[in-house]
Amino acid sequence: MIVDDEKAIRNLIKKLIKWDELDAEFVGEAKSGIEAIQLLDDLMPDIILVDIRMPFMDGLTFIKYLREIYENISVIVISAYSDFEYARQCIELGVEHYLLKPISENKLNETVADSINRGRKRINESKESSPSEYNINRYVAYMKKNYANPELSMSYAAKHFGFSSGYFSRKFKEVTGETFVDSLTSYRMERAMEMALKGELMYMAAEAVGIPDVSYFGKCFKRHTGMSYTEYAKDGTKGRV
């Protein structure tokens, strides 16, 4: 997947990469980080080539978001700026390569080939350690991306991935040690706790995390934190100026 605000650059990268020789497939492109986020679930790329400076959402912000949801996608940064601070932040975010424009055809293909090999090695290691773990990472990523959807449930997720509810439920618990519903509820409550500390009203937090029933949300929150939403918000803001 290629993410760059300049169409000419996206076209150049597509042209320079030797797709057949690398046994790789071009799955899509985006002109901004925001557009790329909207396409991730459908395209599920193994490698993303992304520009650092783009309007609306820059490359670093996009990579930070990506790392929260998809830990195993390889990232190649393409930048016109030889900036140490950019490079340092990229390293912290697990970026494998930092290429400077103008792009060399040989260097680009060597870099993509290296990312492909690293990705295949990661997949093989994951499958050897646990046949289910690699897929579970995808399921957890899907859950974190869609937690705000009130319709998201174990059966909803199972259908999305083409499994029966029973099979999906067993595999998820087998690897994570908890049910999909428990994992989803915990993640929703963690997000709700963040909103409480920011002063968001309870009904707004409930809706934002995919539990529009405020009464049920309140019960889930108290079970998770040991406090009511209001108590947690007040306790967390004590001493703040």
C-alpha cells in the first residue's frame, strides 16, 4: 500500500517496484493518513510505504495509529527531509526503513524485498509458536478498530472473518485466555476511563465506546473500575488545576 499526497509520487513508486520479481501485489493507495486508515481493514496490506509530510494527518501520526492496531505491518517511510528527529521517531515506532527522495529504483526494490523477507519470517515464527496466535492478532486488531460500533459482538466478528460463532469463540479464548466479549468490554472500559478523566459526560462516553445503553454502560464501568463513572471522574481530577 502506498500513502502519499502527491499522485505523481504514488505513480512513480508503483512504476519503479518490480512486483512480479518480488512476488508482491499492489493492493491500493491513499493520498492521506486519514484515507489510509479508512482502507486498512479492507486492504490488509503487509507493507505500507508512507510519506512523512502530508496534509490533514502526517505520516508519523498515521504510523502511531497503525502501531496501536496493526503491530505486524511493515512500514517504509519515504521523505524529502533528512531530519534526525523524524528518523528517531520512526525508529521508536518500529519503522524498518527510511528512504530519502529522490527515490532510487534499486534502493527501493532492495528495501521492499527486505521488508517482504522480514514479514515472511515473522509470519513463519508466529505460526510455529502457535498456529492460532497469528490470526488472533488480526481479530484483536479488528476489535480495537471497531469497538465503537454498537453492533460489534462475538458473532458479528466471527461472521466478518467467515467462521462459525463456536469456532471463533473457542480459538479466541484458547489463545488470549478470555472470551471475545470480555476482551471487547475491557477495551471499551479502558477508552471510557480515558474519557472520564477528560471530563466527558457519561452518556457521551457510553455512546462513543459502543454501549449506548447508559444503565448497562454504568454497570460495566463499575464492574471494571470498582467505582461509578462520576466517582472515577472526580477521583481522577482531584488536584488538577
